[in-house]
Amino acid sequence: MFNELYLCYVFVFLIGSCIGSFLNVCIYRLPLEKSIISPPSACPKCNHQIKWYENLPIISYIFLGGKCSQCKEKISIRYPFVELLTGVLSLLSFMKFGPTPLFFINTLLIHSLIVITFIDLDHQIIPDIISLPGIIIGFLFSFIPGGITWSDSIIGILLGGGLFYGVALLFYLLFKKEGMGGGDIKLLAMLGAFLGWKSVPFVIFASALVGAIGGISFIIISKSKESVPIPYGPYLAFAALIYLFYGKEIVSFYLQYLL
Ligand SMILES: [Zn+2]
């Protein structure tokens, strides 16, 4: 019995890291508006087509010594990192939710958040092609029993989109510059759709807190006085992950101490 469970864990991790390999393709190609299906992956420098055995998650990177097999161009450590991260988070999701529909729903959300995080870091955009369908998919999934209700989801969309729009507008009126972009608003509406309205106050508060810490550390480390546009999507994604795993505890904390 125990052995079978561990076998499941290994299986989920392996599938997760293979999906991570696909997420790398999405991260690279979606912002460039290239197809995520074809052509097959190639070295960006010498165009060498990557063979299947050079494309195994994490392992191939180690075997290739982090270099293209043809031109020896360095491969970013981020590729195996995303594969490892996707594998680990998929496994944690399985350990938390078990073999249930909720596992598939939440793991899909996690995978979308990984793509959003790295695209936002690279390009300071959150692609509508993920967030807008995400709002609809999150809402449709709320009809599957076991998770939030459809009314939780729809209020989450309105609260996430609306509240954040309000904060962004206030920021604009106060400082006469854009603090948060439309992409962040659509992402928060998507999170509301998947996680329900109770997640929205937490995600806003936690992302602002982590964002402030991140922003201040960045200024200290880089010693620059210029304000650089720091993407906000990764903070939203991080807060959403915390809520996804500890939502129940967080909500009962609200009810106990704040109401
Ligand atoms: Zn190459």
C-alpha cells in the first residue's frame, strides 16, 4: 500500500516535470506570438533541433552540462529550474488534494501561474491569452463538486477584477503614474474565479506585502534610485499559491480574529 503511494508520487513528479518542459516552451513562445506546438524546439543560436533524449526534463540539462550539444551555447539554468519547480508543485498539489478533480483544477492553475510568472518577469506583461480564458475556465470548474461554489467564483471574479481596478485607479490618481497594469487586474479576476472571493483580500494583502519587501530589497541590492518597473504578477502568483495550499486555515483565521 505504502509502496504504491510512493510510486504515485514519483509518477506525478515525473509527469509534472515533463509538463514543466512544455511550460518552458509556452514561456518562451507565447509572448512572441509563436505557435506552442510546432516547430519542435531548437537551439536559439545554431538552430540544432533538440533530440528527444536531449529534451528530458532536468536530466538532459545535467547530461549536456548545461550546453547545446552542437554549438556549446550555454543553456539557461532556468529551463531545468522550471521543470523541477513544476514537478515539485504538481507533487505537493497531489499530496494535498489526492486523486480528485480538485487536484486537476488546482494543478492547472499552478501551471498557468508558473507560465504567467516567468513571462511577466521577462516582458512585464501578463498575456490575455492565459488570463481571459482562465476566468471562464475557473468559473466553469466551480460547478464541479468538491471545491468552491459557482457563486463564490462569480463574486471572486467581480471582486478580484473590481477591487483591484479600484486600487489601480486610486494609485493613478494619487501618484499620477500607473502602479498596476490591466494584466494584473485580469489575473486577479482569474484567481477570484479559481479560488473564490474569500481569497481576494488575502491575495491583495499578501502580494502587496511580499511586493513591498521585494521592491525594497531590490532597491537596496541594486543601489539604484531610479524606479524600475517591477512586475507584479509573480507576487500575485505567489500569494495565490499560499492561498491554494493554506486557504482553509487562512479563512478560519479571518473568521476567528478579524470578524
Ligand atoms: Zn546550439
